Amino acid sequence: MKADKIEKDIKIFYVTAKSFPDGIQDAHDRLHTMVPFSKERKYFGISRPENGKIIYRVGTEETFAGESEKYQCDTLIIKSGNYVSTVVEDFRKDKTSISKAFEELLKQPNLDPEGYCVEWYANDKEEVKCMIRLNQ
């Protein structure tokens, strides 16, 4: 685990998985149908408990004003600040690897109680950065 910093807020638009964890792949597929994979974009998986169940959203950074409206998607902000993080390599080989990474990250002290578990698919490799915002 390491410390990470997001320098500025990231506005994303997203689709919500119909269920967790079973609906995750479908949510990714729906987003990529609208916005095909591009190395120029940042893609995220965002989750947290809401009303007693885990809500999972998959989104991408808004690249121009009004893009979320174009796709009729809701938006949220990944807040700037300090995060605790770890990188999961070859995550497709072990479908539990991301949840295991978050289990460890969630043990860290001083987590932002309003924060999200953030999966940042920052490149086209088979790796993902798992992050949780710290209380500021």
C-alpha cells in the first residue's frame, strides 16, 4: 500500500450496476458501448455502501462540458485529496483480486466516511489502481 494524491476533482459520468457484484461486468459493457475504450480517457469503478447495500458505478471522466447530458448519464465528483492505494496486476486472472485489495485498504485508519472505493483503470494494461480517500 502507498499514499497517492489526486490533485484536482475529477467529474465523471457513469452507469450504475443493477446488482453487486453480479452486475459489474454488465455495467462496464454498457459504458463501453456508449464510450468505446480509448487511451485518452480515464475509466473508473466507484463503489460504497448506500442504504444498506453496496452500489457500484462505472464511469469515465467528462472530457467536454455537456458530455454527460449527451449520453443521458448522471455525474459525480471523485474528490481531490490524499488517498491510500494499491495496484492490482492481471486482475482478470483472479476475479476476487480487486475485492481483496479493497478489504486490505478498508483496514486503514482515517478513511473518509463519505469517500468511495475507487478503481482507476488508468491504462490499457491488465492492471487497476484501487484507492480510498483519506479524511482530510
